[in-house]
Amino acid sequence: METIHAALKESMKSDDFIQSATTIRHTLLQLSYYNSIINQEMLHRDLFTVIQLSNAEIHNLNDLKNAIPFEGVKVSSNLQEVSQSLILGFIFVQLDSDLNEGLLINIADTEKGYRGNNLSENEYSVIGPQVAFVEDLDTNLNLLRKEIKSEKLKFEVQIKGSLSKTRVVIAYIEGITNPQHVNTVRQRIMDLDFDVIFDTSTLSQIISDVSITPFPLFMSTERVDRMKFLLLSGNVAVLSESSPFVISGPTTLFDFFYSPEDFYLPWILGSFFRLLRYLGVIFSIFASSIYVSIMTFHYSIVPRAMLGPIIESRMNVPFPPFLEVLLMEMTVELLREAGARLPTKVGQTLGIVGGVVLGEASVQAGLTSNILIIIVSLSALASFTTPIFKMSNTIRFLRFPLIFLAGAWGGLGIVIGVLILLGHLLRLKSLGTPYLVPVFPFRYKGFKEFLRLSYSATWNRPAFLRPLKEKRYSVRKDQDIGDDYKNE
């Protein structure tokens, strides 16, 4: 008959699950625990040392229990109870002479990751938890274990970097995540031959399906709640030492416009704000290029009521619309870069004062028009609606090729730019998954992910992830209140 010790070794196949043996007072003990969620100081100082200094002889589990200075220590021989306790931060101590039962001792690290120094800064949300990942890998694994209390959460550790010897961890949920995605990530990381792994951002570029693209092919986040949702949906996550960001895949273009805040609000409000982000991105990409196109080639489509204000606004501007837009866009980008590199309070002041002063001075000097100031300002604001910083950078970049094309061929140039962009997006893949799914390949069921629908309509995991378990949860309609009265 298989012992509990052997059953745990067979079922807990995760690199942070430790089974070791130690000899204390001539007694061989077998230990089983999750290294990522226990308090190492309690293990060595409060448990091993006290038992070692105890004068009591240890012949059975009761003797060992009496020598342990912890409350709530209990004897267990139930595999399910032991498994659930280990996930919560217990250690299972067994005598080598009897591996069918042992002591469950709570030595969970309750403080790691929740000390107030790891609040989310780049992905701020008004509603919901603010806990973020930090540079310490053990703390990040601890955070994930606390959020997903299941032995199905697996960690695989690889040492990469011939000089840095960096620990890289692959995280996934067994029974949900498609093994093909796990194998793809595992093989790509194994094939790495790098001197130093600086960050998960470096890894995401190296293991991506395509390297010549401005679009991020892996989701990068610092928020624990976002990564928890992605893992439960069937994604594969990659963590690295010295990196406060965790990457995951496969992902699609539309995933970068979802915010955890959508799920903390009523679904109507969540859908409204998600739709607002889509509109903001479209406006941010095309507003400046459309202005160049109309002012250069297609001014005949401007309504007659607007011709007067536009002519008056551009009367003293010496530059053509193309140079005018390019000058203002470059000014905004310079202000944004300068604000990001300076200390927080100084950067905020520079952004506000610099934008107001330069905008007013440009109009007064006749270098630009009032209408363009409004368009460029709204375009810059719209680009900030994207929850993921990497996708926000991509949107900022896309404006410039379209401005050049609009300056050269007007509306035709914009159409050419859109076709080139669509052709590029159609060729992109993330871990072998098309980047534009469910638009291409067309999957009509996937369109419900575009909006944040009610929980009664989103119990299935995204089909493009090909999860082993399709349903997230079961939805049961409550009985009509009239039926309850009838039964009374």
C-alpha cells in the first residue's frame, strides 16, 4: 500500500515542494512542505532548534508533538487533509519508522509580500487589491501561493544565464493550462544561451514567436490579481529574479485593453469603460493623421461652419500641416519622456507646466493652431487609457508612420497604413495562437470577451487558450421567489 509520503511525492510535482530528511536526537524525520510559503526562520529557529535542545526522548509522534512549542499541532493520516494544509503553509513532519501519518505544523509566512512596500504603481486601480510583485522571486512565489491555494499550481525552476545564474520560474495550473503551451515555453527557455537575464522583459523578447514587431506578444503585469486571473484562465506565467513584472501567454491584442477594475465594478460600468478604451485607442492612433490628411488634401470635406475658425486659427502658421503636427507630437513625446525620467513630483510639475506654457507659447508665436493643440492633447490623453504600459508605447509609436503616410498621400496614405498594420497583425502569433483571435480566425463566441458581460454569461474560459477544463464555475439560477412561498 502506498504511504502518504510517497503519495505526496507523486502528486505535488512542483519545484517549490520540498521533501527532505533530517536527524534530530538520533531520530530520522521526514519533512514535506512548500518552500515558497513557509517561514524559514520559524522552521530552523523555532522548530528544529527547540526540538534539538529538548531533553525528551522521541519514540513516537506523541513524544514529538510534546516537544514542539507550537499550538494547534495535530496528527493526521488523511492525504486530502495533508495536501490542503500544505497549501496553507503547514509542514508535515513524519517519523521515518511510520510514513503513513505525521504532524501538521503551521509555520506559514503571513507577512511576506504584504508589508506595504509593494503597492501597484504602474497599473493603479481605484477599486480592488493594490498588491504588486516585487524584485524578490521568493516573495512573488509566496504571493501566488497565497492567492491560488491549490496543489494544482505548479512551479518549474530553471537556472539561466551563464554569468548571472538567474532563477526563472514557469508557473501554470495543472488540469487547466494546455500542456502544449507549457511545453512551448519550457523548451524556449531551455534553449536560451544568454550571459545575463536582466528582467522578464528581456525574456519576453527572446522567447516571442516574432521579434520584428512593435506589439507586445506576452502580457506583462505587476499586479497579483491580474496574474491570478490569467493563470486561472489557462495562461502560462514566467517569473524571474530581480524583476517585479511577470509575463504570461498566449495573449491576444484585445487582452491588453482589459483592466482588473472592470471585474470589480458592475458589469454595465465595466463594459462602458472597456468600450471607452477602444474608442480612445482609435482616436489616439488616427486623430493627428486625419488632421494632416484633411488640411493637406481633403479640406473640401470640412463643413462650411468650421472653415472660418480653421482658417483664422492657421492664418499665421508658417508650416504645412505635416510639419505642424510633427512638431507638436514630438513636443508631447519629449515632455512625456522628461516627466518619466525625473522624480515623481518634479515630473508631474514639468508635465503640467510644460504642456500649458509650451502650448500657449506655440499658439502666440504662430507655430501651431489652437485646433491642433486640442487634437494633440486629446490624443495624448487617449493613449493613457490603455491599462498596459507596453501597449501604450506601441500606440504612441503607431501615430508617427500614419502621420508620414497622411502627409504624403492623404486619406489614401492612411488606408495604406491601416492595410499594412492589419497584414502585420494577421501574421503575429503568441505561443502559436493568432494575435487577432477571435476576429481572425473568426470565432463568434469569443466576441463576448470584448465587453465585460455579467458573470452569468462568462463562466467559460477563453476558447483560444484551449484549456483542459472549459468552465470556470457553474451558474445555477435561483428559484423564483413565488415558488418559495408556494412551498411554505
